[in-house]
Amino acid sequence: MEKVGDRIRLFSKVELLDPQEYKNLRWRCLKSECSSSCCLIPDRTFIVLEEVVSLSRYFPVVITVEIDEGGKEERLLCAYFRLKEDKRGCVYLEEGVGCLLKDAKPYTCRQYPFFIKSGYLAIDLTCPGFSQTEGEPVWEGQYINPTFEQDFFAYSLKLEEQKNQTEEFLNMLFDLQLVVGGKLTYENIEVSFNMVDEEKLLSLPPNILKELQIKGYLRLIYAHLNSLQNWERLMKRCLNG
């Protein structure tokens, strides 16, 4: 499995979920027994519009710009779980308990290690919870086990369905030139990120502000801005580690 530093790279062994090849496949979350916990590895995850308000209560929700494998610029909304310097994983991961957020956690967390790739069901065999002997069977004959369909793939569908809407929202922010670089410092830790400039937002023509309000975008923007206070929690935790 591919590693980055001392961590295994998630999605380094992705396979389409073929009912014949994986007819005997089973899965269970290993929780504290997991040797490569998905809660320990990432420092952030992409999210969709439907999640912004709820996740803004727990995480910094910021705008990121990444370059995909084809060299294309990709604009994303991301929730940050931890600082890269913090090796303990997600701030809401408690040893012996697991995720403290339970049903409030991001859709990407709720779908993993199952997801949808190019319209097909897929799995990340990086996850050590897959086996032929332990856990819940993934298939029931030719059909996916309803447990996995309801508890995992349902969130994969939400991510797929809202991808274009989220992209439209972000493109609008950039087109209106509302996105600026932000920076926060707490003691000796500094974080940089992209954010909406509230002064620029409020200086927009009234008709544009009205349109943003009608679309529900103003609520999302202010949830994003309010979420930035969560950086301090991540920085304090890193200092006290």
C-alpha cells in the first residue's frame, strides 16, 4: 500500500465492487483495532453545500483550490479535521470511543470505505476492515447488502448529486471576486486558507445580495465565516499534544 511519510494513503487500492469477484467479501469497522484508521490519516475532506451549516459548528470550513491529475483547477469546500502537525487524527476522534460526532460527521466519512466512482459502486481496499471471514457480507446474491446501501452508499449519492451545485456556488464566489487569502495565528502556530471577504460581500450591489439571499448562499457564506473560529480549537489541541 502506498504511504505518505508514516501514513498509508487513502484510496491507494480502489476497486469497482464487482458482485462476482467480491461475492464473498465482508466488512466491519475495526475501530480501535484498526492499524490504518481513516480517522487518523486525512487532515481535511471535501464537503457539499448541504453540509456547510451543520459542519461549520465543528470544523473550519474553507475554500481550497487544487490541481487534479489532468492539470485542471478544482475548487472545493473543505472541512479541516486537524492540523498536519497533529498526529492524533481527527479532533473528534476519542480513543476507545471512536467518532464523537456520530450522525453529524461529514458525508465522506459516512460513506468510507464505500463510494461511487464514475457512476459505479466502488471500495477502497486500503481499509483493513475487508475480509472473507469477518463482518457483514457486502452482497446478498446479486444485490448490495441493504445495510451498506442505506448507511454508506446513500451518502455517496448525496456527494455525487450535489457536486455540480457546490461547484456553481464556488464559481460564483470567485466570479464576484469575494475569495481572499486568510491567515490566523495562535501562539506559535499559523494557518493559511481561502475565505470570503465580508467587506467585499457587503459592498456588492443590492440586487446581487438579494439574489444570494434568495438562493440561500448568504446563509452558507456566514456559516463558513463563523466556522473559522474552529481553527483555534485545532491549534490549541496541536499545542497541547
